[in-house]
Amino acid sequence: MFAQTVWLIPCYPLLGVLLSFFWSPALVRRTGPRPVGYLNLFTTVVALLHSALALKAFWHQPPQFLEFSWLQVADLQLSLPLEISAVTLGASLVITLLNLLVQIYALGYLEADWGWARLYSLLGLFEAGMTALVLCDSLFFSYILLEILTLGTYLIVGYWFNQSLVVSGARDAFLTKRVGDLILLMGVLALYPLAGTWNFSELAVWAETAQVRPLTIALIGIALVSGPVSKCAQFPLHLWLDEAMEGPLPSTILRNSLVVATGAWVLVKLEPVIALSPWASGMAIAVGSISALGGSLIAAAQIDAKRVLSYLASAYMGLIFIAIGSGYTDSALSLVLTHAFATALLIMSVGSIILNTVTQDLTQLGGLWSRRPVTGLSFVFGAAGLLALPPLGGFWALSDLLNHLWQDQQWLSLGIVVATNAVIGFALVRMFGLMFAGDRTPMTARAAEPFWLVVLPMTMMAGLTLHLPLAMNRLGLLTEQLPQGSQFSASLAWILLWSSVLGIAIATFFYIFPRRLSQNQTQDEQADAPIGSAVVQGARQVLARDFYTEEVYAMTAIALVDRLSRFTDWLDRYVIDGLVNLVGLTSLFSGEALKYGNDGRSQFYALTITFFVALIGLYMGWSYLMDWLPTQLTANALSLLP
Amino acid sequence: MLSPLIWLPITGALLIAFLPTQMTAKQARSGALAIAGTVLLWTVWLFTQFDLGNATFQMQEFLPWLPMLGLNYDLALDGLSLMMVALNSLLTWVAIYSSPDKTERPRFFYSLMLMVSGAVAGAFLAQNLLLFFLLFELELIPLYFLISVWGGPKRDYAATKFLLYTASAGVLILIGFLGIAWFGHSFDFSYESVLQVQLPLQAQLILLTILIVGFGIKVPLVPFHTWQPDTYVAASPPVAIMLGGVLAKLGTYGIFRFGMGLFPEAWSIVAPGLATWATVSVLYGSITAIAQKDIKRMVAYSSIGHMGYVLLGASAFTKLSLVGSISQMVSHGLILALLFHLVGIVEDKVGTRQLDVLNGLMNPLRGLPMVSALLILSGMASAGIPGLVGFITEFLVFQGSYSVFPVLTLCCVVGTGLTAVYFVILINRTCFGRLDSQTAYYGKVSADERVPAFVLAALVVVLGLQPSWLVHWSEATSASMVAAIPAAETVQIAEAIPESKL
Amino acid sequence: MPTATSSKTLPPSSHAFADIIHRLEAGGSMLPDTPDNLKQIIGIYKAYAVPMDFYWRGLLYISERVFLNPLPAFKYFISDEYLDRPNAYAGDNADLRIWRGQADAHPELREFMAKGELKRKLPKWMHHLWHDRINMEFAEACMQAMFWHDDINPKFNAYLDSDAYKANADGAIRAYFKGNPAMLGLYKLFPDLFLEQVKRLSYYANLGLFWEVMAPVFFEMSDLYDEGKLTTVPEAMDFLVNGIFAIAGRPIYHHLYVGDECYEIIPKSEGFTWLYEAALPYVEAVFYRTSPFRGTKSYNAQAGQVPSEPKDFHYGILYADLFPVGSAGIPPTLLMQDMLHFLPDYLVEEYQQHTRGADDTLIQLGVTFQRSMYNVTSAVIQALRTALLYPLDDPNPQHLKANRDFFEQQLDRFQRPEARLKDIQQQTYR
Amino acid sequence: MANIVEIATNTEGFSTLVAAVQAAGLVEALATGGPFTVFAPHDDAFAALPPGTVQTLVDNPPQLARILKYHVVADKLFQADWSISQTLTSLEGSPIPIRAALEVKNASVIAADIEADNGVIHVIDRVLLMG
């Protein structure tokens, strides 16, 4: 019963979204907007229960498929297929569960906010969109949902629209994701004539026997990978995630843990198609490698608490891209899962700090450990969950990936994964040190743990992160590599563990010890990198400014579109319309400026049109003329012959 | 059955204009609205009578008029006409509804609006080339007055430009029609008999080119478009709705009916060129829109881009792309009308359309929150966000055209990306941002101003979620049009291009 | 010095706000004295006093009863005892009887709590969930501002960091968690976690005790206006100045009640006074500084929009842009909404006549509130001048010069572009 | 000679001050401790305060004591001693600015250098307030 009605799962939050409209501050005047929060909380709980019960019913069952017809036109049939299986229902359970916690967190974090109707309707939209995405089995509908989520991102980042950085952040998030979406759309358009289907399951079957020209499939594969590149905030389309940090923090939790992973999910589903072309999978690995290492390095140099975590999300997604590009979809899904929980927890704890220290500047924080131990411990658990530190989830997921890479002798990727893990460890411990160690600062002089509605979901999230390995074990995500126990597996685990320890140790040495020893140092000295040489400072600056990606964008793509649009505008006004305006000018000089209807002007309109008509006529008949003229000429020429 | 679509508005127009009673602006508006509403209801009834499976013309009406000239009163309806007539009836009602109560010289204004509506409906229904031409020209005069009397600054300039361009279009179309008679040696201008005429390919090409250019001016296609931004900007919002929503469709309708329909062989030859032209139009319109500072001008350029998709679908002439193109005409009409209506409200309340000046209209108490929300909706619909009608029609065009013109189709997809760019600029500047506390004492938006917006927005959403209600009407017609075009060329192109260009 | 002969007046000020400084020197307010301004500010004092009557009771309830409850879901559901709790400065048994008015909760407040805007008697929790209630979150935000800006209340904060306080708090915490080994264990593990919470609760008490005084003052002003006894803006200001002095010595303390047992965390005998430890820090923290609203400022560290020093903060009501009230992220909306329920009829009518009437009353009353708080700030400035400097009619020109320097120094803070002092001089700013 | 309290009690015009000192429970300290410099506000100074001010203070002895302590410096300073310094530190802890030869903060000294056993009294015309 719960299985056949899984299509209802996205409908509950969607209903909440629709009802939220009635609490718009333009409509509700005498009472406040809070009921909308409770309402959406309720629909989320219903969706969560439904997911859980359906999952229970589907445990160890083969997947089932449902199909809803949407549109049939000409020779195109669009129907919405749903895949109901333990995996999709499990994903939907994770999504609704995290949504529930985030929505509770938002009750506390935004308790003084008046825009709940918009916030909760958008959170609900994300919930509905993501549950629909994991349940749906069609590339076409996945594309539709991703596009709608792109719009949702625009609106939720633009939530505090009074503020200018929010507005530009929303813009950039929308446009960057849209670029990815449209490249994906190109892939979607191109794939159908070849495969004849958009259903993932049928695509997988098709891919087994597909005979396609290498260039064609390479281009399609690259297009299909490019869409998720922007979703998952991979280089070079990663900047939006940083700017999206202007949005309200609860939405950030959701975005960094789940929404960025939607791209990875689609990519996992498309893996058979991508594997058809070494170019496409190579691109996934390359992009993932750059993002993993680059993102974690950038994160290690940020001074903004939220932005450290945003770049770490990029980095972790990079690891997932490596996994998908190399064909290990199971590792990729484990990574998605562990990342979602750990990241959500990290952001929740950072939000709990920001909420009552009024700053997210790491250089202005410090000395919070003794007074904020709940948040501190949550941060530690989150960091441990993300890193390869046994027994938490990140360790198992990463060592699983590492094992695969070892078996396939992907040494470069293996090195990148290990190095990234070390850098992530460094970045997280550095952040921990800057926030919690040392003496208190003017910003942290008074810091009590905040409202219980913030702390409660945070501690629950911490509990979930700690118990994730057990759940993964139950789900069979760990079994694959644990029983092997062969030699390289164990040594790999050690390598991984040592890389984490190395990163942690270096950061501890630079950011926790000095702050504990000499607490009299001024904030600036403490905050800046411990090593003072110009080269290091320069490198730090490059990293802190995100490799100057923003500036590069501004000088390239943005400048190009801007210049081009100005040019065509100029062209339009002065060249195409200019033939007309020329007369306007002559008449201006001859003192007849305002006589628009005069004959000279009309003649020029006519002249312009005639000119272009002749041109277009020539163009339209060109191919024909080319065929026709020679024959005529030959005929004439022949006729001239005696 | 079809005549009321023409004669109801025209009679109404005459009544409002010449009834000797005194009439306030409000009464004139109510009268016009009642007539437009009746026409709209009549159109709805037509839908119930329409035979979906029938690809040929339906509900024919015939009256001999001047048979010696080949001119007869000959009306009929197929899927394409039905969509266009419906759009006309709806947008006429919306345009009249959105006209402010305080319009000057109201009787003249509303009778002209109804006149335009009746003439346009006639043009969409005409089964006789000369009748089409007459009605096509008839609509021109009232519009000239609507622009030059009730327009904004530079209205004379814009009206003259509009008149001259459209008149030139008319001349070309007339030349084309007469050319058919000349080459075909028959002076029967009824559509059916013209269809029977066999013309040499050479003549077909010449005539087709002339007609495409003639109608292309109306659409408009680059480079014949420069009248359009000036005119849209100068025209008052209701007139702009008629211009952009309905009259532009006369151009694409003409290309479908009298270009593709009459010269299928030549069509298959010029199609690749036409598709390129359409793509250039799409990219040119979209890119130029980005640089605009005036919302109306921006929307005008966006319209150039969106009409390009219609032409792309027509050039590809697959069943899917044709259905897509016809639906795209409707969806573009709805979205454009919504945009112009909202811009009209913004201009009325805030007193400017300049993107550099506008700010923070999302503010729930002092801004225009509902208008902003709908502006976002319509902008996103135009940018092709799924769930709204703009997406599915564009998608059908793309999917239908991809197999024929893959590279050009992908270029047009880039065009939708550019659309997103300028609509985000528009929304960011108008809706987002902070209200200026020195100036933000704007008036309230009345319920009357909201109704048309809600109606259009509801259609945009409902047809976006349930597109079969939009696309089915034109399926049979599209199929029969495609069937008329020689298939060999199609197949040849379809196979040649993807492999060579991909 | 022979100059102090005929003219005791100083040459005109060259300050950017010279007009306003001359007005202050003449015993006026920063707010121009117009009948419309008077009507607006008195009306809003009334509308402010009713929710304030709830705020102070709620704050004391939380600090004295809810205390360290880890899941304080019902902390806003104050007990009847606190609703009936006699205001120390109103009612027949008041410590000081200079303001009339009743001791227990205001009848309009009681009616609103019972019926709300739904105008229906429903259980408390239903009104609560329907958001048909007083926004205590606003009071907590003010408290948080006072708590967080730790440089403006040196004596009080020094005591919070003292061993005596630690010992008192320790006793209170142990008593409160008596028989709860889990929380006691947690306390043993993280003593600072709990101590910091108690410090914040001390600020709950502080602000509650502050507002306990302001509520009857505002009620009295509204009554006097209705009786025709307050006729100008300066009179309204002087009434406030007198009130500030009358109550200046009121003790600020923090007690905890476990059952009937009272634990003195900050005893009255520490000598903390209403003026020095509550009123002045309140004005500084809430009127001037607070913290940047998320809806209007970016917290992005790289953008540098948030000053790195708390003393450079200037986001209080005197600087606030009220036009975004009602949008997302603008916390003063909470207060505006609370006042909306209790507007006197003459203000409702006034708002109907301007801009969008009922549609944007929230912003209009916000602007009014800003005007009224400029008047309160004027009262504080005049009171400080009285306490620390010289009478306005002092014969000694050097004393007058000192007064002027003081006024100029105070008004310097409004030279920031965000300050609304210029706007409130115009009646068209609504 | 007599101690500070005795002098105040026996001098005309200090009844309010004396009553306040008694209410605040400072008699003992002022009578026996020392040496002190006391800036003693005259009765008129108390009377000049807005209504209710004194009443509230008298009702709350610790708070009153704090205000009174602001008038006391823990040293024996004659006018010649204190008038050359910028500020004095009061018993309450806050500084007392000296603005001119005969001005303590915003109060003027009416009678200076009244010596007592355990200190010196200066009579001022205004109640001093911290801040």
C-alpha cells in the first residue's frame, strides 16, 4: 500500500508549498507567518513517515516501476517513470529526514524573521523536487526537476533580497546552474534520437550494446557530465556555491549536503552512458580531481566560516566525480551519503556559532570551547564524519573508493584522494582552532549556546552522523570491502588514516597549540598563516581569493556577453536602424528634426527594406541560383557557339 | 459559425464609436469588455465543436463577393487557425481589461481595439488570399492611430515607422499573391485552388522569398525588426499586448499558411537557410536584449528571440517541431501579454521603466509584491523554466528540430540561456534590492489590475503542467503540413547533418 | 572675565545639526514640536506599553522560573502568577506612586492573550501556533544585544565574571537541577556552558526590570495626553526626564525561584541601579548598536560589511531603514506587529489617511516608533545633561559651552548617512 | 574635633545628607574609618533633584550607598590638594572629574576645607552622579 503510493511522497511537501502562499506577508496582516513553518514541518513528517514505511515494505524487494503518462504529441511520448526500490526509497528517507531537521533548525535560526512563507515554501519545494528526483527514472524529468531546483536556488539565495550581495549571489547561482542545465539539455536532446529513450534503466540496457560513433557519444557524454558540474559546484563552475552562502543558513545546510548531490545522483544514474566514452569519464575524473584538490586548498585559506564549508563541499563532490568517472557508482553513493550527514552537521554547528556571535569571520572568533561544548563537539563529530577517521562514515566510504582505485591501478586518482583527505583534515582543524581555541575576542566575549530549536536538531544530527556507519553496514554499503581483508586493503586504510592524521596534526600545530600557549597574541597575528614568507602569503592570497576565478569570469565570459550585447545594441541603433536615422540626422541639421512623417524619411524606410529584401532574396535562393546560374550560363555560352 | 469572431467586434466597435449617447470612459470600457468577453466565449464554444482528428479545414463559410477578382468571403478553420483565433480573442479581452479607466477619448480607443481584433480574427480565418490581404491591411490603420494617439513619448515617430514597415510588408505580400496568379495563370485567389496550382520551382522560390520577407517584417525577423522595439516602447500597454501578443503572430501565421503551405517544394530548399536566419534572429534578439535599460525595450528584443524559435521549428518541419512552433506562438503570446501588462502596472505606479532606477518591488508592504511575483513567474516562463508553458513549447521545437538542424538547435538552446541572463537582470533590478526610502511612496495595485495578470498567469502555469491541452489542437494540422512537403529532402538532411557536424 | 555681562547666549553653533542643537539648548527635543508628532509618539507609546507589559513579565518569568530548562518549549506561556505580579512602580502598593495605572497586567493585554486577532477564545497553544501572540522573540533580541555588547555595562559585567557570581550561580544551578543526575553530570563536565547561560539569564532579569518601569511611564503619558495635560513634544520629553531621575536608583538583581525557595544570583545588595546598569546600556545597545539584520547586511567576512569592532555597530532603531519592515530578515517587524494590535483609534485613523492605509500600517507605525524613540533618546540626552552638566539657564557661559559641546558630541553620532535624524524632521517621512 | 558624621549632623543644611547616610548604613564607616575626603551636597542640592529620586534611593539602601560613596574619596585632600588634579577616584570606583578650581564635576564648592578627625569635608551645591 505504501509502495504503490510512493508518488505521494513529493506531493506532501508540494501541498505545503502551495498552502504557504496564504501566509505571504502581503496577505496576512493581523497575525504572523509562523503557522506556515509548522504546516511545512507537518507535511515533511508525513513524507518522512511514508518514505520510512515504504522502505520497510520494500526492504530486499526487487525494484518496481510505475509509469504516469504526461504528454503524447506527434511521435514523442513523455511519460513519467518512477523507480521504487530500496535505494530510491532510502534516498528519499534521507532527504525527508534531513529536511525535517533543517526545518526545525530554521524555526530557531530564523525565529525573528518575517519571511517564513517564502522560506518554508522554498524549503518544501526543494524537498519535493529532490524526493521526486530520486524516485524518477527518467533523464528528461530529472532535467526538468533540476531546472526547477535551479529556479528554487535563485529564489532561496535571494531570500534576503534587500541586500545587494544577496541579489548578485542569487543571480550568479541561477546563471551558473542554468549554464549547466542547458548543456545537460543539449545532451538530453542529442541522446534521444540515438537511444530512443530517456529512462535510466532503459538507457543502461541500451548502453550495453550501443554502437555509436565515438565522437558523437563523446560530445553527448561531455554534455551529460557538464550539467552536474555546475550542480555539484565543480571547477570551473564552482563559484556560485560560495556566493550562495549569502542565503539563509538553514537553506545552506540543505544545499551543501543534499542539493549539490542531486547532480551526482543523476550522474550515477547516467554512469552507463558516460562510460561509453573515455572522453566523458576522463573529463569527470579530471574535473573531479581539480575540484577535490583545488577546493580543499581554497577551503584551507578562507577566513569566512561558511565559505570554508562551501569549498569543502566542492572538494568532496570532486571525490564523488572521481568515483563516478572511474565507474564506482556504489562508492559514489556511499560518499554522497556520508558527505550529506557530515556536512549538514558541520554547517549546523557553524550556524549555531554565527547566530550569536554576529560574525562569521574566523579571524574574529576564538575561545568558544568551554562555553560552547555542545556546538564544539558537534563540529568535531562532523569533521570526523567527513574525514577518513574510523569508525565514522567518511573512512569507510573513502577506503572503499581507494580500494577500487588500487585495484584498477589509478595511481594518480588515488594520490589525489589521499592528498585531498589530508587537506580537508587541515582545513577543518584550522577552522576548529580559530573558532574554539584561544582566548575570547570582542565578538565572542558573550556566547551562550543558542535557542534549543537550534541545538536540538544539531545534536540529533550529531547522533545520526555517529550512527551512520551502523546504518551503512545494515544497508550493505560496507560489506563489499570489509570481508576482503586482503593485504592492500589494510595498508590502504593505514595510508588513508595517516593522511587524515597528518592534516590534523599540521593544523593542530599551527592553529591550536599557539593559541593555547600564548593567548596574549593579537588576533591578527593569530589569524594569519603561521609562516610569514612572501611566497606563502602570496599563495594564501591566491587561495583565499579562490584562484581569482571571479576576476577571470569577469574578464572572460561576462565581459564577452556584455561587450557583445553592447555591440549588437550599437549595431541595432546606428547601423541597422541607422539608415533610417541618417535621414533623421540630416533633417536635424536642416532644421526639420521633428517632421517624422516627411517624405525623405519614408523613402529611406522603403530604401532600407528594399535593400535588405534584395539581400535576403539572394541569400534564400543562393543554393538554387548556384545550381541554376551555371546551367543558364552554360546554355547561353553554348548558344553563343556557332 | 466563424463570422461572429469578425463581425461581433467590428459591430461593437461601430456601436461604441457612433452611438449618439454620452458615454463615460468606464462605460465604454465595460461595453468593449462585454463584447470581447462574448467573442471569447464564442471561441471557447468553437473549441467544443472542433474535430481534433480532422486535418483539413473545418466550419467553412463561403459568400461570393467579387468573383471576377477572385475575391470571395471565404472562412474556415484548422488547428493552426484555431490556436491563433483563440489567442486573439483572449488577448483582446485581456488588453481591454488592462486598459486603465481613465483612458482619454475612450470611445475611439475601444472601438479601434475591437476593430483590430475583428480584422485580425478575419485574417486568421480567411481562406482567400485577397481577403487575407485586405484584412491584414485593415488592421494597420486602427493600430496606427492607437499608437500615435495613446502612445508614450516618440509615439509619432514610432507610429510612422510602424506604418511604413507594415505597409511595405503588405506590398510585398500583395506582390507575392499577385505573383502566384501571374505565374499560375489563374485569378482565383481561394486558398484551395491556389494549392492546386503547380508552379515551376524557380517561380516558387521567388514568390516564397518575397512572402517570407513580407511576413518576416511583421514577425519581425532581423534585420527588419527595428520598427518593433520603437513601436512596443511607444505603444501603451494594452496596445503593446495586441501588437506583441497577436499581431506578430500574423507574420508567422502567414509564413506557415502561405509560405510553407503553398510552396512545399521550395520550402524544403530554403529551409536550411531559413533555419540559420531564425537562429541568427534568436541570438541577435537575445543578446541585444541584455544591453537594454528599458524594460519594454528588453521585452521587445526578447520577443524577436522567441519568434525565432517559431521559425526554427517551421524550417525543420517535422511533426513535432511544427506542433512546437504553433504552441510556441501561443505560449509566447500569453507570456508577452503578461509581461507587458505587468510592466504597464509598474510604470503606472512607479513612474518609470528604467532598470537603473527601479528597485525592491518585492517589498511586501510598500512595493508591488504580487506584481513582482508574477513578473518572476513570467520572466521564468519566458526563460524556459519547466513547469511553465514556455518550457514545453520550446522543448518541442528543439526536440523536433534537433534531428534536422542539430547545430542550429543547440545554438537556439544557447539563446534560452541568454534569455535567462536578461530576465535575471530584469528581476534583480526591479523586484530585488532595497526600496529607496526617499521615493517609495507608490500607489496600490487594484484588484482590477490584477485580474488579467492572474488569468494569464494561471494559463501559463496550467498549460505548463498539462501541455496536452495546448498541443493537441494543432497536431493533425501539423501532420498534414509535414506530409505535403517532399520527404526525401528531409531525410537526406536529417541523415547528413548530425554525422557530419557532430 | 568681563564678557559675562549682557549676552549670556553663545554664538550660533556651526554643527551640521545646528538647528537641532539650538532646539535642545532651548529645552526641546530632537523631534520637532508639532501636534502631529505629539499625537504620533504618544499613540505609539501607548501601543508600545501594552506588549512591553508582557515583555517584562515574560523576561522575569524566564529568568526566575524557566531558568535552565533544556527544552523550554513553553517559556512564552507565562504563569498567571507573573501576569498578576504587581508592577513595582504602578498600582496601589507601588514602591513609588508617581504614575497611576494598575499593578497587574493591562486589560488590553489580557484580552489579546485570551482572544487574539482571531477574536476567539481558544487554548493558549492554538493562539501560539497560529502566531496570534506577542512576539517575545523581540524582547529576547533586545536582551541578546545588551548581553553581547559586553563593553557598555562594565560594572555589571565585571560582576558576572566575578567569583562571587560564580558561587551564587553554582548554588542556583545545583538547586535547579536537584535530583537530575544527567544535567548535574553535564554541569560537572561543562561548567562554563551552564555559567554562560546563567549570565544570559541575568540579562533577561536586567531587561525585564528595566521595562517594568517603562511600561507604566508610557501608560501614564498616554493617559495624560487623553486628558489634555500633555500638549507639546518637549513636555512629553520632560516627563520622561523626570521619570528617569525618579527611578534611577531602582535596584537591578537576578533571583531564581525553585518552588518557593529564592536563590539570589545577583543580590540587590550589589547596588546595581536601574539608570546605570539597565537604562543607559539599554539605550546604547538597542537604540544605537544592536547587530546587523541579516536581511540588510552581508555577514560575508570577505565583504567586510560588518564592522570588526562591536562599538562601531550602528543598526539600532535610530538608524534603521524601516521601509523593508515586513520583508524577510527584518527583526523590528516583530515589534511593529506587536504594536499593531494595540494602536489607539486616533492613530489607526491617521494611518488610514496616508500612503497605503491599512496595507502598510506596519511601516507607518515603524516610522512613528522611530520618531518616538528619537524623543526618548532626547530625554536621555537631557537627563544626562542634567545629571552631569549644567542647567540650560546657567549664567556661566563656560557651563553653557560645556552643555553645547555635550549636545554636539551626542549629535555627532547621527552624522552617519544611515541616521534618520534628518528624515524625522520632515512630516512627509512616513 | 569631631568625626565627619558628627560635623555633618551638627551643621545646618545637611539633614538630608545625614538621613541618607543613616539610611544607607554608612554612619559607622564614615564615623570611624578614614581618612576621607567628602564632597557633601547641601540640602538644597538634594531638593533640586527631580521628585522621587531621593525617595527611590532611600528605599534601596545599597543603591543609595553607591551614590553616596561617589561623593567620598579615600584620602584626606584639602582644596589646594585636589584642585590641581584632573580626576579623583571615588570610593564607588568611578572617577570624579575636576573641571575648575572650585568645581567638582558639575557642582560648585560652597565651603571648602572643613576639617574633621578622620578627613575633610567640602560642601557642594549639587548631588554628584556617576557617568
